[in-house]
Amino acid sequence: MDPCHGVSPLFNKSEVSRPTQTAITLLLPFQRYRLRFSHRLLDSLGGVSRFILRALADGLTLERIAEVVALSHTVLLQQMAFLAQHHFVAMARDDGDAAPVVTLLERGGRMVAVERRLREGDHLVWLDAFTLDRKAVHMLATTDPECLVRIPPGETKLDGKAVVRLPSRAHPYYLFDDANRLHRLLSQDKLATLLGYFWRDAESLIAEEIDNMDYVLSTEMTNEPEYHPVTVEAAELFDISEGSGPEKRAALPPLLVPVLGMKVEFSRVEGFPWPVVVPPARTSYMELVTHRSLSHFVPDGLTEPPAHDVAVAPAAIGANLPEIDETVVPPGLSATFSAIRTFARRDIDHLALTIRMHERADAMLISFNQPRSAAEPSCA
């Protein structure tokens, strides 16, 4: 560029390009657990009582039950009286028949149905490992564990899409911590929703027995996080985040967005015969995810992201220049261009992220900030 001839752009706009990055996959780390449901009333019954209820449900007579359990007639009648007292069975004596007629009542039938469901075994659930506030809880359940992914630490692509990996919290919770978090999350209606996911076609049974239902959380063998992938457009990643402030207590790790700072410094060309006004140096900033201009950005000196505790958005760097505002250099001036790489620290909007998390059709998610429109998450 000849500083003595006319006006020249600093960049050639014939070479501009749009970002090559169209979709980004957010990888949200979850920890795997086992969940075992229980029924307080059923647990209070002895093994013999539960067997008798199952036997009656299967159509066995009192005489046949007596043969199987090998109890004396007196003890068996006492057991039946106990079950009748608690409205699990009804006993009636026919004239001339010494043995009472025992009928399984609706309540006893429900106990049998619940026990059969409980015998299906434990279920896999996942609790979030990325939120920074104990009250911020996400629990994921799925019958297809393959919908969660494991990805090597250095991998930057998943199914051809760039990834933003939210870090696992620096200090993992112990089992009792996560059990308390889950207890805070699973109010009665959400526990019913979770039961309904695993116990298909048992809505009426769950509604009748939800007051007696309980659960126990236990650890799985693996300590490696598994990731819940959420795909967003590159522009949306920027849209669901906002400027980070020290006064805010964020529930999510901060997001670092790569930024290019472009500084132009002007000087008078030596030997130019006319007086010229040398404008002050100016710096413009552009985030490198979608190539938007940042008009009020103030850099904090961060040139390399920390190794832990932050999520880093990938830069979209193509073969050609993006659309960058022209810099006009008047005659008699020369311009020096310099560039710095830095980061903008932003907070991800937790509710916006939660809404996107709930759009997965192959998993059920229960969240502490679950919007009403997602009160019944879609299930596989």
C-alpha cells in the first residue's frame, strides 16, 4: 500500500468468508450411579407374608400354601389374621368348612404388583458432574446407556462437529453428597415421573403407592465421566451466554470465547509535504466463534485458557478472511497492524442450556430448574 496515493482498505473484501463452523456439540459430564427403588410398607412385611400374597395372587389355596410354607395350621391362621387386619386379604368361613376362605384384596394385589416391579432390579441413572452449586442438579435416566458418550480428553471433534467440553467440577461429590442432591431434586411428583419412565404402563399403581416409595443410590464401578451431548448452532452458543461478572455466583463453569484483537497505529509518512493529523491508535475486537464484532470488549490479559475449570469454545478459522471492517488510511499516513489473541469470559445461561438438554428424545432428564413446558420429558 502506497501511503501517498488516495484511500486504501486494509483488507481485501474479495477474500472474505463466512465461518466454516456451523454446529458445536456441548459435552456435559455426568456420573453414573445405580438406583434401587423400595417400598416402605412392603419392606415392613416379613418374607412369609410377601410369599403368601404372591401365592394368593397366583391362585394357590390356603391348603396348598400351608404345604409349601410348612407352617402349623395355627401359625398360618395367625399370619392370615395379620394380613386381614391390614386389609391385604379377607377371610370368611363357610358353614361346615373348618378352613377359612381367603381372598386377596386390592391392597394386597397392589403389594404383589409393586414387588414384581421391584424384582426387575436396579436402574442406571446419571447425576451431573459440572454444576458448581449443590442446589443445581440434573439427573438423567435412559434405557440406552449408549446415548451418553465417552470421548478422549484431547479430542476436539464428535461426529464431525466441534466440541465444547464443560469441565467436571474440581472437587467431586461423595456418594452421600450426591444422594442428598438427588433427594432435594426428587420431590414426590418428580419421583413419580422417574418411576413412570422405568415402570411402563403402571401409572395407576404408581399413583396409588407413591407415598410409600423410596430409593437408594449406590455407586457404579466406573469413575470416568460420561457425556450428555447437546448440539447447538455456533451462533446459538454465543447467544445463550452473557458477560461474566465477579459479583455473580454462576452455577456453571465459565465459557471462554476466543477473541482476536486488531490494533491499528498511524504515523506520518516521512517526507510528505503537507501537514496531516495523526489519529490515535484504535483497537477492534472480534470473537472467533461466529466472527461477530465486540464493540465494548475490555480484555483482561488472558492469552491462554487455564488447564481446568473452564469451557473453551473452538475458534472457526478458515482459509480466507472473515468480514472485517475496512480501515481507511488517508494520504500522508502509514498504518501498522498488529493482532493479539485473547478470550472473552462469559456465563452460559443455565435455563437456556436446560431447555436444550431436555430436547433429547432418547433420554429422560429431571432438572432443578426444569421449565414447566418440559415437566414431562420425552422418553425413548
